[in-house]
Amino acid sequence: MAHLLLHTRTSTALQSRGLRSRSRVASVQHHTSKPRLSTCCSATPLKQQRCEPCEEAKREAEYMGLHPMVMDRPTAEKYKEQVDPRWQIIEDTEKRLRLRRVMRTKNFTKALELFQRVGQVAEAEGHHPDLHLEGWNNVRIELWTHARNGLSDNDFIVAAKFDDIDLADLLSKKQPEA
């Protein structure tokens, strides 16, 4: 009963600030209080799932005094089992986990076309990677959830969808080693 009362009070406070209703509050608490393990262990493949918006959930969580949950390495490794093995989990200079894939394209224009294809999927999901072109044909894609300052299930959902993009006409036969 106290749990329901908390939802109601929080919902009323959010509504008075022009934020979403009680159902969104439950979603915020879902995002912030525990990892969404149902995605990782669910029977539904990642590529068939949809990304959940993070920015609004982050604002609502901060208003409630909560901090968005960041995925730890063991959980990330479980998610990684569901994407192409060429994706790597890396740590940036601030020890935040990221998901990275490197590729080599046939030429500069093929690299730009690869970005276009990846961009279409990212835009449809509302979850955007960091795209890097180094030299004239070395591509690096990095996924991480800026609103959470680390990895989330959204990163793996998008990676799985990127894996389904046909890139055979763009990639060089000689690929970088992982």
C-alpha cells in the first residue's frame, strides 16, 4: 500500500510540473531502480525489440532523486551474446562501458554510405551512435547511452539491428582484427 501511495504522490508531483502520468512514473522507476533483465533474457530477440526513450526518463528520475541505472560488465557480456561477435565492450578514459565495432570499407564514399544506412536505423529507433571515419575507409561505431553515462539495453537493441543491415557491397574484403 505504501508503494502505491508513493506512486500516487510522485505522479501528482510530476503532473504539477507538467510531466507524465503515473504509468510513466512506473517506467521511470523501472529504468532507474533495476536493470531491465527481461530484455536480455527474454524470448524476443533484441533486433525485434524497440528502444525506450532515455532523456525524459532521466529528467523524471532526477526530479525524484533517483539516478539512472548503468549496466555493469557482467550484464553487458550477457547482452553481447545476442549481437555479432565483432562488437566489443570497451571502457573509455572515464571507465564508462561502450559497445564498439570497427570496419574497413572499400573506399571513402562507401564509408559515407555505411553511415547513411546505420543512420536510418538509428533514427528509426531514436538511439544514435557515435560514428567515426578515420583515414579514408576505417569506420568505428560506438554505442553508449549518454543519458545514463554508460551502456543500456538500448545500445544492444540498436547493435542487433545494425547487424541486420546488408553491408556486403560496402565493406573491404580485408577487415581489421578485433
